Amino acid sequence: MTEQAAQALPESNGAAILEASNISKIFGGLVAVNDVSFTVPERGIVSLIGPNGAGKTTFFNCMTGLYRPSTGRVVFNGRDITAKRPDIVTRAGVARTFQNIKLFRTMTSIENVQVGMHSQLRSRLTGMVFHTPFNRREEKQSYEAARELLRFVGLRRHNELAMNLSYGDQRRLEIARALASDPQLLLLDEPTAGMNPQESEELRKLMESLRSERGISVLLIEHDMRVVMNVSDRITVLDHGEKIAEGSPQEVRTNPRVVEAYLGSQA
Amino acid sequence: MSTAVATVRSNATSLRRLLPDWAWAVVFLALAILYPYILDVLIASPDDLLDASISTLGYIIMALGLNIVVGFAGLLDLGYVAFYAIGAFVIGWLGSQQFPDVNGGKGIHILTPAKSAFGSDLPGIHINFFFVIFIAAAFTAIWGVILGAPTLRLRGDYLAIVTLAFGEIVPRIFENSTSGIFGIGHTDFSNGRQGITPIDKINFPWSDTAFKYPLELKPVYYVGLAMVLLVIFFNRRLRDSRMGRAWIAVREDEVAAAAMGVNLVRTKLWAYALGAALGGFAGAFLATYTNTVNVDQFEFGFSVFILSMVIIGGMGNIWGVILGAIALSMMNRYGLKQLNGVPEKFGLDFDVTSINFGIFGFFLLVTMVLRPEGILPSRRRKLELHEAEIEGDVIAREEMSQLYDVRHEQ
């Protein structure tokens, strides 16, 4: 415990890389996210938890440009990315995975990762048609880089179609694809859903190596409390679209409002 | 039934394995090159068949163009005929006597014969065919972007309906452009319902002699064949590029593609532009070959015709689409004519060629029932259509692995 705290603290004391202030999202009469402010420190691993329907994924979507927040501002690395198009947000350095896996199912693992690199590649139409030396070099490099990323996440079947991969491997591939855009912040939406305990443990290690080896911050939505409590520097709890608690895993675990939200007031 | 299909398939595979892929390419290329001479040997009067084949070359290019939009990027376009029209009108403007007053009635000639066959001056703009096809492609690409831009937020049925409308609007605009276009100016751009005719014959930039089709068909066949080969090369390179991957990604999951940094607007507009460019490219060729640019050619049925080639052949697969184009076009231009006497023998009084769309509809239906992925499907499309079966498989495997893990932990 003390050893872990000593490791985590110096890494998460950096300035905020992502700062979301007063985010609200209203669908018709439904307030899905209500005035939530939130920061992710540089090289931090931060979790967002809450019961089903608490607005976690909506909050994610507001930050990655899939939804336009009704109010509020998102600043990433000093740059305002509020309501910017998803591809611009990705280009700015925020990559994500999806709760219900959204791979390109009929493409191979490598091709999936190469699509993730799309914004990094520079080939133009003439290059693609005439296979200029630049284009050829770039294609080769992206192929090699894709294999490297797949090895990093521990996926061995590089030429298998995404749809034929096992559930855990699909989750891994999604992470590799997100990493391909060379992000500074990775948003993982329930990455361990459907994984067995051993796979969850591997994923936890992977998240830590992302931070230590690549300096990437992670924002995590997760239901598996073992993972959340073990990996997070800080945890934010949402319920009915509102932030009800925030703090270290220990603080959150003992917070009465959190216990109430999860177990009901009778508990 | 299914065993028969399996036998055919394994036979086809072993036939294909007989030679490496490049050798097959050489074989087909040689066949395509020798084709007019083969016809000479085999048939007493080959001109009908060769004439149909030349039109087919044009249709192949269009089907390959539509395949970029529909097959690669997954954007259903029911108005592809608009691009045929635009390409045809470009050669109508740049390769005929449509504008007799330019250059003080003397006309503009760029690497084309300045005198007619009878020695008189040729007024109007006359630019060499080999330049015009690229001008037509570029101009049509621009219109691909203009027509594509308003549809970017639409998907599926809605997209199909809007593109269908464009396919209807464009020919009507040309039809009514007899006194200026969009009501601007007084120049006659289209000759109304009469259409623009004659269109300049093809001539090589280094020669003053124009081709003599429809009397002599072989040279124009080779020009068409060269265009098709160029387009195949272009399509293959695009398919395997970063853009090709982005198209497939957009087709599979727009949201995920955008979240991976793919600019949806740009990616879709490129698909529209390049697909349209090939429509214009082929449109210019067909216009000079048929010697006329007439609004009657640009009807809705044509869009459906090209789309059927793509679907029956195998959406997304270049070779499948070519096969589909050859099958449908040859049947339309040649095959059905051969059957014209048949209904009479059964005491029926109708023309087989006049029910061609009924026959294509039937084939489309049969394809959809027996082989929805087309004759030669792309590997990906086939997987998409049969995903349900395969998915069940994965789940079963997944459950087994979980069972295994439970046992393992105990």
C-alpha cells in the first residue's frame, strides 16, 4: 500500500492535461450530465464510476466531440476542444475506446490499427496512386508500427479479422487502435466488461505500463471495483448525472453517498 | 444444392490455383487484346458484338466508379447518371460545333483536324479527345463534391433518395439550358431535346486523321480498353491505400472512424469526387462513341442499370464489378437481341429487348436470394452479409473459453 502510494504520487502531481468545467448535457427534458467539473492530471490514471445510467458515457462523449455539451468547456493541453469534431479531438491527442466494442469488423487487426494512424499519415492522392517512395515508406512504417502496437497490447493474431477475435482480444485491439493516434490521453469506456479476472489483471498492468512507458494519462470508466481501486490515483463518482464524490480510492470507498448510490439508502 | 455449390466453388478455386495471379492477369489481358481478332475468326459478322463490347468498356468504367462510392465507402448513390450526363456534356461542349461563334466563327482547334472530311472549316471548340476525357473527369469530380456535400449528414435510404433526385435534376437542367444556364446568359448549352450531335471522333494528338467508327471499330475498342486498364490500376491502388482503409472504416462504423481521427467529410467527398470522375471519364468516351449527347440517354433507369452491375458482380470487389458490368451490358446490348424471335414461337407478340429491365430485375432478385454478396464478392462484403452465422461461432468459442477458465481456477 505505502509502496504503491509512493509510486503513484510523484506521477500524478503534474498539471492538468484535461480540464472539463461545468459540463451539462440535456436531451430534451432529461438532464444526463449536470454541471460536472473534472480534471485529469498529467500522467494520471483517473476513474469515473457510478451506477448504470449515471451519465458516465454521455460525459465521455461530450469530451470526445461525439456530443456537443449543452453548457461547459473542455480544455485539453491548454487548447479549447469544446464541441470540436471527433477527428479534431483525436488529432489534438485524445483517443478513446467504446463501451460496446466498435471495431472495423471485416478488417484485420493490423488494418484496424492502421486506420487509427490515419491522422498521422501524410500520403496524398498522387502518392497513393503512383506509389511514390514517400508513400511506400509510410505504408511500410505504419505496418511495422501497427505490429509493434499489437505486440504491446499482447495481441498475437495480427492478420485475423477483428470479428473473429475473442472478446478480450477485441478489447485489446480497441486499445491498440486508440494508441495508434499517438494520444496523450486515453479514454477507456468499460474496458474489462466481459473479461475474466485474469484478463482484467493483464489490462490493469497494461494501463500502468501506458503511463510508465509512454507517459499517457488514462481516464477510465469501469464497473470492476478491483480494477478501479487498484489502478486509480483518483476516482470521481457520478449519480443521476451529478458528481457526488471525488477523491482517492480510500476516500471514495468510505463515502456514505457513494455507498448509498450503489447499494440504496437501506444499506 | 449446397453440395453442388461447394463442388463448383472448390473446382473454381483449384482452377485459380493452376496459375499464379500475375499469370492470370496476363492471360486475361491477352484475351482482351486479341478479342476483336478472335471475333473475326469465330463469327461471320462480328461488328454487332464488337459494338456492344465497346459500349461495355464504357459501362465497366462507370461501374468501377460507382463501386468506389457504393462498394468502398458504402454510400448508396441512385443518381450516378448525373455524372454520365456531365461528362458527356463536357465533350459535347469541347468537341463539337455546339458553340459556332467562338473565335469569330473560325473555331478553336487543339490537336484536332481543323477541316471537316469535306474540306470545309469547322467552327466550335475542338479539343483532342485524350485531353477532353481528363477535363471531363476533373469537371465531373468537382460536381461530385458539389452534389455530395449536401448529402454528407444523410445515411441509407435518405441518402439514396437525395441522390436519386440529383440524378433527375441534372439532366433536366441540361435539357433547359438552351438559353443560358441557370437563366444566366443566352448561350445554348445543350440543344434541348435534340441534343448535341455530331461529336468529334477520337484522333491521336500526333495525327490529323480521326478514327472511322462506326465503320472501323477496332481502334476505338483499344482506346476503350486502355481507359479500362487505367481505371483498374487507379482503383486497385486506391483500395489498398490509406484512403481505401478510411473508406472501409467509414462504411463499417462512422462513429468509430471519426473517433479514430478520420475526417468524415473529407473521406466521403473524396469518394464522391473520384467515383464521379470515373463517371465523367466514361461519359465522354460513350458520347463520342455514340456520336450524340442527348438528354434522353440520362434517365433514372441508367443509374439502376449501373448499380445492378455493381450488386450482381459483387460490391467492393473490382473483378466482380467488372464481371457484373460485362454480363449485364452484353446481355442488354447484344444477348437480348438474339432472343427477339423467341416470344413469337410461343404465339406471343412482344419484343424481348423492350422488357430488358424486367429481365434484369429478375436476375437481381435471383442474385439477392441465392448469393446476396454477388457473383464474385469482396472478402469483406461476404463477411458482412454472413456475419450472423460467424458471430454465433465466436460466441460459442467465447463461452467455451470461459468455461475453461472457471475449471482452471478451481
